[in-house]
Amino acid sequence: MSRQKDFEEINRKIEKGEALVLTAEEMSDFVDDYGEDKALEEVDVVTTATFGAMCSSGAFLNFGHTDPPIRMSRVYLNDVLAYSGIAAVDVYIGATEESESKGSQYGGAHVIEDLLKGEAIHLRATSKGTDCYPRKEVDTYITLDDLNQAYLFNPRNCYQNYWVAVNSSSKIIYTYMGPLYGNFGNASYSSAGQLSPLLNDPYYKTIGIGSRIFLGGAQGYIAWEGTQHNPVRDRIENGIPVGGSGTLAVIGDLKEMSTEYLRAASITNYGVSMYVGIGIPIPILNKEMVRYTAVRDKDIYVTIVDYSGGVRDNPVLGRVNYQELRSGKIVLDNGLEVPTAPLSSLNKARKIAEELKGWIKRGEFLLEKPVQKLSTTRGFKPLNIKKEADTYV
Amino acid sequence: MYSKRVQLVYHPNTVDKPIIYDLIKHFDIIINIIQAKILPDEEGKLVMDMEAVEMEYIEKGIEYLLVEGVEVQTLEESVAYNQENCIFCGACTGLCKSGALKMDRNNWELIVEHEKCLLCGMCVTACAFNSLTLGVNGN
């Protein structure tokens, strides 16, 4: 049986400053140059990263109490509604919530970005008033420093692969995959490919609940499987799912994050979203992890789908790999040559992978063994519209 | 030679005069039409470069257009790019038909070749970070 390493052994090397850490792109070259055995012997950690639109993001904030206190029941931050159906001065500001006054030009993601910039945010809150919380209104300004807690808690980030979007209709459409010209005028894709975290650990052997990660420029954690986690998507021989598959719920201290790696986005005729930077270290425990982390864009296939119908299950038009997508054009099965463009930033993903590598090399970041594995069997159910509630005996 | 890039906005009732012919024939202006969308009974838009040996010719030509009821907006030569705002995603490059916007396939930063820009504005629509803007009247 070939060599097996564990988290403790790798962490000891990190603490001594002796760990060999490579980015996922460097790992592919290392394995090509020196072979799998040498890679297992020498490489301790491979860093992966992504920087893309992740709508399912937001932050929990605690404002502290006024005197007399208020049990906030309707809260606006710079005119953006924050969910306050929790305790008195706690809210959740969701990234995609749009401003009541500026619409899709400003939303929850912009509030989070402005907090990170240190800007003052206009807080308005109302309440019915109670004996213990008599105040009925608050109108004030807060900054990130004023808040007791501010932590990002994103229910679905870091999609394992995604789709390639095209438009077969004759008219331009505006989607969360950007504007798509009619008649297959362009194709957009959104994954860091060979650098993407869950494409380097396709069966979640080392990435799981409790894993310490790079989140928005700070150290954060994987809190749970992400919503719509769908590990049973079709996979090719190397384990790569050919469409949106596994997802992660992540958590981290907003106060330590940076606008370099957390950016608000306004997508035309769609709405507000947030670009989130995530980096995940993968320990090279065995030969299997060497093979997974050596994956290259040409080995990662993704499904091309037609977004023109506005339906749940978009029609499938074929498959391409990321090497083809990265070249700037693909050829569809019908012979059409289509220009391609990414929506996630490879430039930023590489910076994140490098930064995480630096943290680990300097002993500032230790690997955390997952306390629980992510599901490899969970399915993804649709919402069916029923005329009346089913009754169960 | 002096030149100016302008966008002409026609209202439905001002489209029937041969104004381009007049600009060439009577004002000695070289016209290079970059984009045009003029339909009967609709507001029309025309982007063009005006070139002449004297700036005065161009100014007089514009004066003539205004008298004829055509709105004239001065345009920047190309889309304006704010690199500081840019995250280098590349979303704009898929929409750019002129070839002005491309990704550098080594460092994956955005390359802007201003001279190729046709001011169609699709990149402005594609950019989620306001990194690309079209300047009208210098704004």
C-alpha cells in the first residue's frame, strides 16, 4: 500500500515552516514533471481558489442596544431591507436585496462592501414597542467598528462546476450569466476550472464541515453543506461532475475581510449579487489526492445549456472542457463557432491561491480536519406546485 | 486635420433631410459613420466621426445640425476603463464584437484597445462593477 499522510503530520510540517505548498495549477505541472510518487512524498498542501458571483451570501449583524431599547422589527440599511425576524437588534442583510430608492444599482452586497470600506451606513428601524423594549423608532448611522458582531454567513457558495450559458432565441436576453446575444452570439461560463476548490477534491475526501478556509480575505470555515448541494450530478471517469453539483455554506468574520476579495455586483436586468473570494487548502494525504489535485482544464468537462426558454431544466446542447472555454471560442455540435467569456475572475482566484499558500508557508494557517463529511448521496428536489396541502395519516 | 466623434439623435420628424450630404457638400466635412440606427417614425441614432481642415468647419456643421433639429452629443473616442474597479472577470469580452476588449491569456487581466472601440456600449451593460463607461458630452 502506498504512503498515507494525515492532517497532524502535515500541520507539524506547517508549524515548523517546512511544508511544501503549491497552488493547484503548480501541482499539475509538478505531477507531470516528477510523477505521482514524488508528488505524494514532497507536496503537503495544494491551494485552490475561486472568485465569482455567489448570490446566496449575506451577513449577520448585531447593532447593540439604544437606551431606551428597541426590538427592531423592520430594518433598513442605506434603504436596503435587512431581515430582522430574529432577536431585538440582530439582522441578516442578504446580498441580493435591492435598495428601495436605488433599485438594482445598490443592494445588500453594496451595504456589506460599504461596511468593509469603513463607510457610515444609514440605519432605520421601527418596532411596535413592548414593555421591555419601549422605543418604536431608530434613525442613526453605524460603521463596521460600531457593530458587536458582523459575520458573513453564506448559505451557498463555491459551486462545484457550473454551466455554459448560450441563447438560441433570436433576441438578446439578460441573465445571471450576463447578457446573451441571440442566435448563439456568445457563451459565458463561471468556474475557476483547474483551480476551483471542489473540482480538486471531487468526492469531498478532505473538504468538509469544519474545514478552515480563506473567505473574503480572512480565515473562515465551512459551516455546512451548501443549499442545493447536489453531489449525484452526472460525473465523468475522473470524478468531475459535468454541471453545478456540490456547494458549501461558509462562515467568517466580516470585520477581518477586505473589499479586494468581496465585491458587490449589479448585473444588468437581473439584479444585485456578490462576488466572493474563497480559497481552500487540500492536504495531499495519499495518491488519490495527488491525482485529484493534478486535474487540468482539459479534463474538466461542463455542460452547455440554452438559457432562452426561462425554464427550470434548460435544454442541453453538448459538453466542452475548460481548456476550450479558456481559448476564447468553442464550436457547438451544430458547427457554430461561439465566442466565450468567463464571469468568474481567474486573475483574482490565482491571487487568492497564492495568498493562502503564503499564509500556510508562514505557519499562519493550519489545516483543520473536517468534523463531518459532506454528503455524497443527497439529491436535489424541485418545488412542485400543488392545489392543496397533502395530508398524511 | 481636426476631428470630433458625435452621436446624432434624430426625432421622428427630422429624418427627411439629406443632412449627411449637406455636411459633406456645404461644410467640407469628411464623415465616417460608425454606427447607425434610423427607422421610420422612430427616434434614430447615428454615431460618426467628423473630420475637417479647420475646427470651424466642424463647429459650423454642428450648428447646422442643431438648426435642423438634430440633437448632437459629443462622444469620447472610446469606452472609458477604470482598472481600479475591475475584477478582471472578462464578462465584457464576450459581448465585444469590435475586438477592443480581450483577456490577456497569461495573467487574465483585461486588455483594452481603445482604437478598435465602436462605442456600441454592450460592455457597459455586461460590466457588473461600473468599470466601463461611455462618456457623452465629456461626462
